[in-house]
Amino acid sequence: MKRSVSLLTFAGAAVGAAPAMAADLNVALEIPRLSVAEYHKPYVAIWIEKPDATAAGTLAVWYDPDSKEDHGAKWLKDMRQWWRKAGREMKFPADGVSGATRAPGPHKVVFSGAKGALKTLKPGQYTLVVEAAREVGGHEAVRVPFTWGKPGKPASARGSAELGAVTVSVK
């Protein structure tokens, strides 16, 4: 009988943990159109930081992967915060993480809790960081705190130049 209780307790704990693993992280971000003489689409890194500000995982890196002789990857280090915390350890292109730069405007990205950096993320408090850097342009990072493991109200923050609004929600 005790063994049955243990199995039921274990099964109940597994079901209770399921929402954290099945959750998705929805990110909406805006890349503003800047009125400058020479405009280049920004390189963007999206990653998660733990409460101690160490990297928990990289979700996306938007850069120019088709640049001749891989010169696109050469400029990834211009996203200094991400590069120091997680980028320099990665190999590019990174399957499921890297992609092409995006044009100005609103962008929505859904990161599945069953894949990549979110797959092993434990429930708790984290910060989503979006960092952008442009050739012949500026650099900016926006931080948005969120709770992983349970759906909640969206959280948002706004950049001042290279990034507009960044909104994060757990679904």
C-alpha cells in the first residue's frame, strides 16, 4: 500500500510540473525605423538571465548569416552584454537559435518550453534581455523581468533608440 501512495505522489508531482515544461514564452518587440543617413538592420540577441545576472540560455540571435566568408558572425561581439555572458561560447550558425536580421517594425516570436534553453529552465524569476547593435549605429539592451513556470500578466519595458517596446508573456 505504501508503494502505491509513493507512485501516486510521484505521478501527481509530475503532473504538477507539466505546465512549466509545456509553457511557451511569447515575446513581442519593436525595431524602430530610424531617420539616419546610413541605416543597417540591427543584430539582435534575445536571452534569459537568472536572478544573479548569469545567462540561463540564448533564445535567438538575429544577424547576417549569409555574409561572405562568415563576416556576419564577426560582428556578433558588438552585442557586448550577450557576447560576454553567452555568445562567445556558441558556434554559428546555431540550429534553432540564429536567423537573419529583421526589418524595422513589430515582431512576435514564440519560444516553445519543450525546446532549446527553455526545456531545462526551472520555474522561478528570470529576466528576458533583448540587445540590439547596428553597424554605423547605436547599441541598446532592454530587460524585462518575468516568472517562468506559470502563466501570468505580460510584462514590458521600452528602449529609447535601437529598440522600442518589448513585451514578454508566459502562456
